[in-house]
Amino acid sequence: MDQPEDFQSGAEFRAATARELLQRALENLSQEHLKRFRHKLRDAPQDGRSIPWGRLQGADALNLVEELIQFYGPEPALDVTRKTLKRADIRDVAEQLKEDRLKRLGPSSSSLLSVSEYKKKYREHVLQQHAKVKERNARSVKINKRFTKLLIAREGAASVDGALGPADERETQRARRSDTHTFNRLFGRDGEGQRPLTVLLQGPAGIGKTMAAKKILYDWAAGKLYHGQVDFAFFLPCRELLERPGTCSLAGLILDQCPGRSAPVRLLLARAERLLFILDGADELPPPAPADAAPCTDPFEEAEGARVLSGLMGKTLLPGARLLVTARATAPGRLQSRLCSPQCAEVCGFSDKDKKKYFHKFFREEWLAEQAYRSVKENETLFALCFVPFVCWIVCTVLRQQLDLGQDLSRTSKTTTSVYLFFVASFLSSAPAADGPQVQGELRKLCRLAREGLLGHRAQFAEKDLERLQLRGSKIQRLFLSKKELPGVLETEVTYQFMDQSFQEFFAALSYLLDDKGDRAPADSVGALLRGNAELHGHLALTTRFLFGLLNTERMRDVERHFGCVVSERVKQDVLRWVQDQGHQRAAPEGTQETEAPEGREELEEDEDELNYVLELLYCLYETQEGAFVSQALRGLPELALERVCLSRMDVVVLSYCIRCCPEGQALRLVSCGLAPAHEKKKKKNLMKRLHGSLGGSSSRATMKKTQASPLRSLFEAMTDQHCGLSSLTLCRCKLSDSVCRDLSEALRAAPALTELGLLQNGLSEAGLRVLSEGLAWPQCRVRKLRVQQPTLQEALHYLIGALSQSSALTSLDLSDCQLPEPVVTYLCRVLQQSGCRLQTLSLTSVKLSAQSLQELREVKKAKPGLVITHPLLESHP
């Protein structure tokens, strides 16, 4: 294109000319004048910035030219130099520089002044445009009043290397409030002193990512963020840009946000390192273009919106600019691969205290807020769901209606799906009885609109779309669709979108139940939806989760009652068949115990998506809240493996429910799993109690009840349910804390189906191994096969060996890779020969044994010929 080429060549000419003028001016200075110039340059920052003294001290004229150009840019450096010369009282050189610049570059080149003036104008425009945001009831409120501070954890705060135990004081402080200080830290220096150019802000639907992004833009305009680092910030909503007809350029998108579309765009782009682009909803981007498609590198090139956004994300377009990218955490590996060295952060949502504050903010009457808050808190699962601000808003909205009618929401809502369904049903029930059939019909049409948009990657709908479905002007349209007016070329363009993206996904899922027809086109069936979302990530992930939630028998009856239609059981059977087929296709090869870290970047992306798949599928099954369905579904997944997953509190709730319902023969493997940082800071008193808790005395069930519960207690309690069929549990590289060991020990005493236990490289303490040994020795413990790999513990293995003589079930023990000193082997041989020991196989592969220990083991083999002992140096082994 001619215009960009002219701009590029012109910019290069002006930069070269500016460099020449600077060299001529500074090389004419005496050493005394040069010294004075350096000091004045240090003491007079321009636009809040100044070159560090370490780079100025002792610099000659040529070095100063390089520092000035690198720090300020070629033409702005001329302004800085001229003003600094005047302050240093070297006025003759300053005047000469002014004249030379006028002759060579002309009067229009005072870029520093023009950009600075426009910067102030643009900031005022942003403050005016974004001072208010629309509530979901269409009211406009000030953003500072609407914005609720959330917890944001930078990458590393929720490390998968974290111990599976109570978070300590250091962990709780890693998740910080989304205030000005935290927003500034997003682009803070890392451990090596480098600032990231890209920050990825992730979180589930409705958590508040968009609102946080808009607040960052507003606070920047107010002068609270990135002072002296960012001159211009632009908000780019990805979904709107992707649906935008025709082509666009980055320069054009910038002008769209400027008052009167008049801005010194070329001068702005010439200093890309001073620009911040906020890309909201980047997970909406389609997969990358084919490898032969040239990346977008020119900010003036007209291209499809997806190509422009991909150019920004991949740093082929304005590589020096800063990016703040928001996205749902559905497939983090897939998105991160499109970004250049991103600093990742997670929006953690509301803490328990935040939830209470929100309830009091929503219900202005103190007594009503307390009543609503208590009714939700009594339902632990529903209370946990309220960590998502949008879900919290739905709960409060429905509670207000339910409390007015004397009803109680908390008794029936355990999942996100049920909360959304209650919300929709509450509006249907408030409609006059005479209008019921009409409203139900309109709602079914709204579901069809949602599904069409979702499958077509559309979030905005034209008036003709609503007219086609006879929804324009209807009550349903006013309730669930928000109207947006955009200035067009000839007339104002009117579009509609759902009050929240998650509502479009909910109604799309609901459409499959309301409009289930056997003659539906294959491309529009439930099977097509699930096949299109086989990896359970991307833009269909939440819709799939909602679909599972609506399959609950009770909720299907609710749908029939509220929406006036008959729901076919065929949908439920189709979904169940799909889950079982997925399980068979993904069955892990036998004998795989641990996952090696992938080497290449593409392998890492695929591996991360695979690891996320199991957890997302468990969330889908949890939404059903139907034990029989979950049990049938899991028959196709004989082993559930979660690897390198940082488990949140809700993750543990979901996992616990599915394990409680799992069928006989189910296996669970947790590898390198950790816990997300706690939302609440622990009080020092509780922390001291934890630190000074008695671990050395003899353990008993009474003592354990007094100790603090581990974050995995609900999982271990699920294992003791009489309907739980979990037969194998493997914990590998999970750094088990003492509290986790205590709760697992309790579970071992009562788990009805658990027969295999693997404890591999978990960093057990002596106290932890001791309490686990007590559980294994319990008469009701059914564990028959035990595998332990713990090289750091040697003498503490006495506790485990001692359990052999007391356990009535343990028949196979694998101590491979453990370290067994001679006294421990002597004790082991003595226990093996006791009449109470029922062990049949003992594996000591890779264990270094002394000659004395080998001789003792040979004697045991002679005394108990039925006992198989495996070691390379023994005379006979399988």
C-alpha cells in the first residue's frame, strides 16, 4: 500500500535528520558545557520521565545522542535537547538547533508538544466516555460505584508445586485486591528485572474480567495507572471486532476511539512502546490462519478483524506496544501459544468477606441483607458458587423475589445451571397468567436466537434478526437483550446482545431441550454440539456445561412446567452415550503412572488441553447433580487423571461429588497437583494453633477431630460413602501436608471399595507417614496393594512396616526407590515372619541393599516360600 510505504520512508528520513541535528549540536559543546548539559538533563524530567543518571554520567556526545533517541524517540529528543540547552544557559547552540530544525524538518515537526496536548484531550474523552457503565437492568451507574474489588493472583501464586494442605500466610497474600496498586503490578518487573509487554488476565465467565479491564482504562485516564509509562490506552472488544463487517486497520480502530476521529495517529504509532491495547475476550478469536497466510505487520493495512488482533497478540504488529488480554480460562495453553511471553494472572473472584459486602450493597436494608446472606451461606455449595460476581448478582436478584414470596432459594440451587434456571423461571412466574403462553413462546424463540448466534460465532443481532423471530419489542427482548446504538455512515445502527454472554450460552443449551425434534438436521443436533466441542474448551464449553445441568430429572420437569413443553429423554441418552464414547477414545495406555513434561511448544499446548479436559468433564457431570447418571458416565472413564492442576475450592467440591458417585473399579490419579491460594487471610491465632498443633503424640480418632480440616477432607469423606466405588487412589508429587495425611488416614479406615493406594514422591513428613500407617493398620481398612516411593524417609518407614503385622487386608507392598538402611531391613524381615503378616508380594526394585540385608531377605524367603520378594540380587524372583 502506498500510504504506509510513504509513511515509513518519511519517518525514516525524519529520524535520520533528527539524529544528524543532535550530533551536530552536541559535538560542538565544550567539555564544561557537556557536563552542565548532562546534569540539567538528569534534573529536568520530560513528561514525568528522565534518563537514569548511570547512563548519563561520563557519556560523550555520541553516547548522549543514542541515549536521547532511545529514550525519547528521534524528534521528541530534539525538543528535549533544545529545552535542556536553554536551562544549561547554552542559548546560542539552542537557537542554532531551533533554526536548523525549522529548515530541515519544517514547522509541523513539534511532535512532543502536539502529542502531549492531544494526550490530555484524549484522557478527558476517555473519562467522559467510560465514567458510567450500564447495569444489567439497563441503568447507568458510575464505574467507581459499580466496580467491586476482586482478588487477582499473578502466575506462580497458585503454583502446582504447592502442598495439598492449608495455605500458609505467604500463599494468602499472593492473591491481591484488584485496586490501583495491583493493576500497576500487572506490568511490574519480574525476578530478572524485566517488564512484561503482554499480560493475560484469565477467569471463568461472569467473574468480572471485562469490568476490571474497563476500570484499568478509566484509572489510566484519571492518572492513577502507568504514570510516565503509557501515553495512550485503547479498549478493543474482540467479539465486536470479529463480527464487524468488512475490513479494518489498527490505525482506523484507534481513530474510532478518538474524539472526532482526529488524532496524530502516525506520531502515536511512532512511539509504540508508549501505547497500551486492552483486548477484551481474546478467547473468541478463531484458530490461527494457515501457515502460509502472511501475518499483519502494518498498522495501516486493511484486513479482517481477526488478522489485526492476531497481529497484535503475536507481536508482528507494533511489537513494542503493551497488551492487556482478558480471556476465559477454558484452554489456557491454546491462547498462551498465540502470545509472546505473557505474564499470566487469574481473577479469583469474591472472597467470603466480599460476598457479604456484595449482599449488603445489593440489599440496602440491613436486616434484609443479613437474612438473604444467611440463607445462602447455609447452602455451602451455593455459597461457593457466589465467588463469581455475576452469579452472585443472579442469586441476589432471585432471592429478593423469593424472600418477598416467603420462599427459599438456597434449598434447591446447588449448581450454576440451577441458579440461572431459577432466575429465568422467576421472571416467567411474575408474568400475568393470561400472558403465560405468549411469554413461553417468546422465550423458546429467544433460545433459538441464542443457539443460532452461538454456533455462528455471533453475539450481536440486528433488528431484522429479532423481527424474523417476532421478538422485537417483546417483554422477553426487554428483559434479556440489551440495545446498543452505533453511529453509522447514513443512519444510526441498532444492535442487540444478551445482557451477559453467559446468558446466551445458557439459552442456547436450553434450546436443545425445548426444541428437541427427531427430524432435526444433523448439523443442529445435540450430537453436533458435543462433537464440535469434543475437547470441552473454547466458545462452546459453558454451553456444554449448562446442557449437562439441564439434564437433571428434576430440572427437566421444571423446564416442562415453566416453558410449557415436553422434554424428551432422548437428549439425555445422547449425552450419556457421548461421554462414554469419549472415555473409551481417551483411555490411557496400561502401565502409565506418570506424565513426562512435553518438550515442544505444540506438545505442551495439546498436553495442557488434555489435562484440562478431565476436570472440565467432571464439572459437566457435577452440574447434573444426578448420581446414577454420573455413575453410568464414569463407566467409560475407568481412570480419572488430574495432572499439574491447581485445585480451587470449587474444583475440590466438584471432584468430591463425582468420586462419591463413581462406579465400582474407579481409579483416581493426582499428579503434581496443588491448591490455589486461599481467598481469606488466616488470623495469626489460627496460624499459631496450626504451627503448634501436637503431631508427636499418639494419634487417635478423638485427637484428629480437634485438628484443622485439610482442603481435601471433602474428597476423602466422599471416598467413605457406601455408594463410592473408588478402588484405586494414586497421589504423586503432591507434597502432602500432615493435615491431608490425617484426613486420608481417616478415610482409609472406612472407604468401602479402596483396595489400591499409591504414595509416590509426596514429600511426606515423619508425622504424616506415621498417621497414614495407623489408618492402614485399622481392622476395617481394605487396602490390599500399597506402593510407596519416599526416598527422604528412612527410619520413619518403621511405622509403615509395623502396620504389616496388624493389617488384615494388605497383601502386596512395593517399596521401590525407597532407601532402606540395615536396621530397617532387619525390622522388616522380623515383621514378615510374624504370623499376623499376610503379605504375599514384596517389591524392592531399585532399592540399594547391603550384603547383610540381602542375606536376611533370603532367610525370610526360605522361612516363607509363599512370599514373593522381588530384587535384582536375590536368587529367584519373577
